[in-house]
Amino acid sequence: MKTLLRPAITLFVLLSAITGIVYPLTVTSIAQAVFPGTAAGSLLVRGGKPVGSTLIGQNFAEQRYFWGRPSATSPQPYNGITSGGSNQGPLNPALVAAARERIETLKAVDPGNQLPIPADLVTASASGLDPHISPAAARYQVARVAAARKLPPEQVAALIDVHTEGRQWGLFGEPRVNVLLLNLTLDDQQGK
């Protein structure tokens, strides 16, 4: 028994040290040297303070900001610790009710808007943390944001064009707009 136990324990300790300490430290060091911003969470820093990450959505609720996709995380929106979708299928009454409630909210805050409401403004993403919306979802909000900021709608719409990211490597995904970057640009233009 001792002849089997000693090598097993030695191997366990050795592999634990390699896979639990040496490998993570090596990979983290390489990532921080080669991709420092990404390895640090893609944080945006303004005035020496982090204001958010380009990888995690933010909960913008004021009229003067573009709103992102609804978050399915709880107890607070865009909570990275509880990342995950609602797991509600398209026939689930709770999903239908939540989408209807979001549609009514969008109509109530911008009653004159006759554009079709894009699906990504009323449904959460699979992670519940998506920082992007479609260009159509951003355009849907132009009139509300422009009115709240007392800016010409054309100026706000032009910012959407500037912040629209194309498909990844020209092939994958859909064009998208990072809501945090767009809102920060609006704040910068107005000196906030």
C-alpha cells in the first residue's frame, strides 16, 4: 500500500502545483505583457477612475443615454457574477410578459416613435451581459436621446454610424454598437 500511496501523493502535489500555480501565473503574465488592456478586463478609465468595461453592459436608465439590451442577471442588472440568460423559451408566458412590459416602457418614454421596436431592446442576451445593441436598436432611440440632450437628431445618428462595429473578421456576427462607448462619446461632446 505504501508503495502506491507515496507516488500518488507526490504526483498529486506536483500536478496541483503545475496546473494550479505555475500554469495560471505563466498564462496571466503572458496575457498581461501581450494584451494588457484585454487581460485587465477591457476597462475604460476616465479621469483616473474605471467607468466600465467594453465587454460587460451597463445599466443606463436616464433618458439622455442609449439603453442596452435588457439583462437577465439578478439581483442587479449586468451582474457578472450571475451571468446567464433567463432560459425562458419563446412560448414561456413569463418571457412574453417581460417583452410586452419592455415594449410598453419603450412606447411610454417615446410615444411619438413609429419605428418598429428591435427585438434586442426587449429580449436579453444569452449571457445577460451583452454590451452591444444592433444599429437598428440604436437608431430607434435617437429621437429620445437627442431630445433629452437638446441635440439635433442628425448629430446623434452620426455618432451611431461612427460607433457601429462590423462583423468580426468580416465574417462572424452582426454589425453592433457598444452602448457604453456611444454614451461616453455623447457625454464627452457635452463636457460631462
